[in-house]
Amino acid sequence: DVKVTQSSRYLVKRTGEKVFLECVQDMDHENMFWYRQDPGLGLRLIYFSYDVKMKEKGDIPEGYSVSREKKERFSLILESASTNQTSMYLCASSTGQYYGYTFGSGTRLTVV
Amino acid sequence: KQEVTQIPAALSVPEGENLVLNCSFTDSAIYNLQWFRQDPGKGLTSLLLIQSSQREQTSGRLNASLDKSSGRSTLYIAASQPGDSATYLCAAPGGATNKLIFGTGTLLAVQP
């Protein structure tokens, strides 16, 4: 089975800190995604990547950036964390548009 | 623009009951639809992926159907168990990025 691993289950950061959320997949998938999930708003796409060093904005990219230096790793970066970025962050990977997504276990980020 | 709606938002049933969860989508030009399960504070687990050429897909006690013409999918759970209690999400491709768009989910509680 494909495994998507998010390095942290829970994180607490201070306002203004630079935050890195890491995601690693072990099945050579081309596509990787970052979503955030908030009560009442559901899952919203932040950024995605089709290949190494490629990135595309999703629906809510403001305040975030990403890095994909290796195929298996996709990092989400909060340049200057703010309290409204407190959320559950979910990483997913997929091998193509006709295939399903596999999600990681999520990172619950609290910005204080 | 793709919009995904799930009804009901919450459902409580006694153990052993058969139940149906509903998902509707506005843009029927999809190549697949995926159902997920999410336990509290956890990531998403893929349950079923239905390709646009399929009418239904089965896994154990779960059966998902897809009717593109009416923009609807259903998830049928047979002989429900307390362990089925979770939030169930459906997702279809769409939006400017043609990536997965999620419904806000159905929170299912199966009472022993």
C-alpha cells in the first residue's frame, strides 16, 4: 500500500515564526497536494505539484509556499505564521488524474 | 465551478441498520469520484474510487454508485457497526485546477 507520511501529528508555533510541514510518499507518485481542513469549510487545496521542482497554486495559496526538491517529498512552508493558519493540514499523493488520492494522517497546527 | 454537497450532515442509526449516504456534484464532466472515511483528528482513508465508466464499486459491506447524468453518488453501508462511526467524505474533480473538490461530509454515529 502507498504510504504518505506527515512528519508531525501536532505542532504549536508562535505568531511570526517560519513553519515547515513535511510530507513524504513511498510509491513514486508524480502528484502531491497540500490541503487544509477547517470546521464548516471542509478541505481546501493550498498547493499541488506535478513533478520535482514544479508547483501550482490551489484555491487558497496566500500566506503559504511549497518546495519539492525530490519526488517523494513535498514541503509546505508558512513564511510568517499567523493565528488564522491554525488548522488541520493534510498531504496527499496520486499517480495520475484517473487514480485516487492517498492521504497522510494530518498535522494539527496551532499558532499562538 | 464544481460544487460537492453531502446530505445529511449528520446521521445516527442503531447497530445493524443498512444506510445510505448521499453526495451530489454540479459538474458532471468528471473522470472519477472518491469516497473517504475520516476518524476524529485523523487523516482521510480512501474507501472506494469509482471511474466515470463504472456504475458502482463494492468493498466488503460498502457499495458506492455513480450516476453522472444526475450528478449523484451514494455510499451504501450494509449491516452497520459501531466501528463504522466516522465522518464520510466524497470528492470529485473540478474547479480551476481540476483537482479533488470535497463535500463537507456526513458524520455517522452507529449506536450499539
